[in-house]
Amino acid sequence: MSRRGWVLFLAMSVIWGVPYLLIKVAVGEVSPVVVVFARCVVGAALLLPWTIARGQLRPALRHWKPLLAFTVLEMTGPWLLLSWAEQTLSSSLTGLLVAGVPFAAALAARLAGEEERLTAVRLWGMGVGVVGIAVLLGLDLEGAQLLPILAVALVVVGYATAPLIVSRALPEVPGVAASSVALFVTAVVYAPFAVPRLGEVADASLDAVASLVTLGVLCTAVALALFFVLIREVGPQRALVITFVNPVVAVLLGVWLLDEPFTLGIALGLPLVLVGCVLATRRSAPRVEPSVEAVDAAAR
């Protein structure tokens, strides 16, 4: 990747590793549906006026079909499914399942006819990354049920295919415009379930409210805008390799800020994840087309 690509990649890895910590603080006092609704409302409140002021809303809405598909696959569907699934699945298992997004993205890219080859080195890198996540978080199958696992599998499909929509069907739509519309639509969908519970926010502590605001500003509005830039800079497959690094950031923040233990699994899993990340993001060597002279020589 380019230097700009690495900067964006590392920024997104950190930013989308933070929500685990913030959500842990918020859900102690506020229901999950309100947390999701608050993220969308705060994010849309920041991005939608910017979109309107720059005259980008109407052009974005001309692509409403792929934009709606992106919204459903990236936010509306996955956030609801994850909230439901994590009522019964452990966070370890959920994190490991979501770390399979790059594999699903690679398969989706092949089916969509993406030009870039998925080399053996990149496949090895993704494999090493998944092993690192498994070591890092652990795999707790106790009490796991089929339906929640299938729900997370649908989340993986959504997260893997949504960036393809961005790169193929929304190349002319600015990231901020697409994000603002998606956040607004998702907020409208969640509103009937969250609005009756908004009193929970009024009764919440300052830490919980600050977590909700940070989720909306940094981890939603800023993150989504940067994610579009990252997709267009490095491609949808490499952009999704951040799913390897996000849990690492979450664990390190937990150790640092929540006094969670630094286990042997963290010590062994972290290097594997980082090595897998580097290998999985290596740029494929360009294909060399045979010259006319070479073809003539071979024919002789």
C-alpha cells in the first residue's frame, strides 16, 4: 500500500477498535438499541448539514438504489443482527466470526470480477490473521446457538459486500454524502424502538453520555468518512483487513483503561495479527503481458 493508504488504514484500525470500549461503558446504563440510535443521530447531525451545504445531497440521491443497498448491508442490517446475536454469543466468538470478513470479501470480489489477483501470500496473511484473532480472543462455543451464529454470518456477508458497492456503484458519490444518507436512514429505522427509551440517556452518568457522543462523532461520522477514502485508496479487500486489527486495539484499550489482564493469548495473538495484516495487504505484482516479439518467438 501507499504511505497514505497505510496512514488511513492505521487510523481506521484504531478508530474502529475504540467502540468496544465505549459501548461497554454505555450499555451498562443504556439499552443497545438506544446506543445504535444515538450513534446514527449524532453522526447524521454532523454529516448531513455538511452534505447539504456542499450541494451533494441531490446528486447522491440520484444513486439511491446502490446507496440504499450500501446502507442495509453496512449499517441497518448488521447493527441490528449483531445486537441480537450478542445477547447469546460470547464477544470472543462474535469477534472471531467478524474477523472472517476479508475472506468473504475476497470471494465476493472474485465473483464480481475484480481485476486484482488474490495471491498465495495474501491468502496466507489472512489465514495468519484469523489464527491470531483466535489466539487473542479465544473461542468460546459453550452455549452457542445456530441462529445467532447465522446472524453474525449475515453480518460478515454485509460487511464484505458493502465496500464493493462503494467502489463499483458509488464512485462519484462523496463518502460524507453517502455516509450521511445511510446514517439518516438507519436512524429512522431504529427510531420507533429507541425513542420510547430515550429517558435512559437522561438518567445515565456523564461517562455513559460521553461514550455515546464519542461513538457518534469519532467512531461513526469521522470513521465512515475516512472509510470511504480508504476504500478508494487501497481497494475494498485491503480496507476490510482492518477487521483483523480492530479487536487487537479493543483488547489493548481494555488492558490499559479497564485494567483487564494481559494474558498469554494476547502476547501470542497480537504478533500473529500484525504479521497477517502486513501479508494480507501486500500489493499483487502486476501481470506482465507477453510482447508481440515473444508471441512470435513462441510460435516459431
